[in-house]
Amino acid sequence: MMLARGGPRLVGRRAYGGLRGSASRTLSSKEAARRATMTRVKAKQHGGMQEDAWVPFTLSERTKVTGNTHLYRFKLDDAEDSINLPVASCLLVRARIGEEQEDGTKEHVVRPYTPTSSATTKGHFDLVVKVYEKGVMSKHFGNLKTGDSLEIKGPIVKLPYAANMKKHIGMVAGGTGITPMLQVAEAILSNPEDKTKVSLIFGNVTEKDIILRKELDEYAKKHPDRFEVFYVLDKPGFFWKGGKGYITKEMLQQRMPAPSNENMVFVCGPPPMMNVISGDKAPDKSQGELKGLLKDLGYTSDQVFKF
């Protein structure tokens, strides 16, 4: 009898353990389902884009902006969807265009890009890309044809922005480095509650290279007390009335907000420009040490952000 009573108790423990394992598996299944649902909800919020998974998007249009710069329009699955990117965020783009691996496939190359279309634009999003001779990804963009697709992930928030977090934001941009600046400026100027002033210095080689000039000039015209833009050209034409040569310490001193914890300066452009203005980012893409003209002018690392 004792053995008989002991037997069922032993079986009961095993049964309980089995039920507990089953419950654990059930909870795991529920958690997996919940996470899957949250992923779908987040993806829906961003037009099908996901923060932690690569999703292919199809190129629907390609439009020439300047000689070697094009606007690439990617369509969303639902024409009523928008990517709804937070302010000061970007997307990651990847393609197998790197070095060949042992299995014969090529390594993925990943690059960040900031959409130039509004976060609330329905049915598509736009990327403006300049093709550089040594730019692996930019040359890949240059070879894209309508109907081709690219794997994209995001949004990736670079700088958490809140309205009125600074009184005056200065921006120094070169070439396609204007794209994150436009995104932030648009968010500030479209928000009547945000009183932040924005001053932009935008450097390019020639006048024809100035991308998104129409949008920038419209902002300056519509918000003269809150937005100003100063164009600088390496190779200006005879009748050019803007800045000439490279961006100088004097230009920064005259047009950027004074060093202060109430102000901030954003910098984005090709490495040579970054090195002169603020020092480039660190190899791991962190902010790195503040150097260059901005450091010489008395700014601290807390007052400068490198996109």
C-alpha cells in the first residue's frame, strides 16, 4: 500500500511538472504572439517598415535632381500608409555589394539615409542620393532601375528631439548632408508651438549642386524670423552673391548661435568638411571627439551633434 501510495505521488509530481512545462510553453507562445502583434502594429505605424527586421521596398520612380544626384521614390504596400518617422531619425539600407565571401555570396553593405519626403506623406517615401566615385552604396543606387528593390530597416532615432529643447539651432551641411537638417527644420517650422530659431549654412561645389533649394528658400520666405539659410560655393559663378570658397571660422561666428547650453549646432556632410568643422564621427559611428572650427570657437561636445 505504501508503495502504491508512493507511486501515484511520484506520478503526480511528474504530471505537475508536465503541466508546469506546458503552462510555460503556453506563456511563451502567448508572449511570442504578443510580440508578433506588436511588431505588426509598429510596422503598420511606419508603412510596413520594421526597426529590427529588413523589409524589401520597391523603387517606383527615379528623378534627376542634379548631375549626379537623384531622388529615389519607394512605394509602400498601402497607398494610405505613411512612414511616420520621428524627428532626427534615419533609415538603414543594405545590399549584397561588398566583398565576396567563401560561399560565393557578397557581404552586405549598410548605409544610413534620411528621407526627404514628409513623415506623413502617404503611399511612398523619398531618398535623395548623390553618387560618389568611391561610394559603394551610392553607386549601387546609381544602377537601380524602376522595379528594383532594396532592403530597408527603421526608423533609427539619431537624436531625441523635443519642441523648444533649444532656443537656437545652428546647422552646417554639405551636399546631401542637408537631408537630416531639412527633416529637423520641417518639424520645427510646421509646429506652431515650437519657437526654436534655425540658422543654416549650406556648402556645395557649384550652384547647380544645391539640392532641395526650393524647399529651403520657401522656408526662409515663409518664416523669415525663424529660419535663415546662407549658401556657400567652392566654385561660384561670376554673379554669385552668397558665400565663396570653403566654410570659414568667420562664417560660423557670424551665422551660428553663440556657444551656450541653450543653443546647439548640427553638422552633416562629407568627411573632409566634417573634419574641418567639427571633427568626423568615431569609427564606431559614435559622436567622437569635438575638433575643428567649432571647438576653436568655444563650443563643447554637448553643444554639437554630428549626424
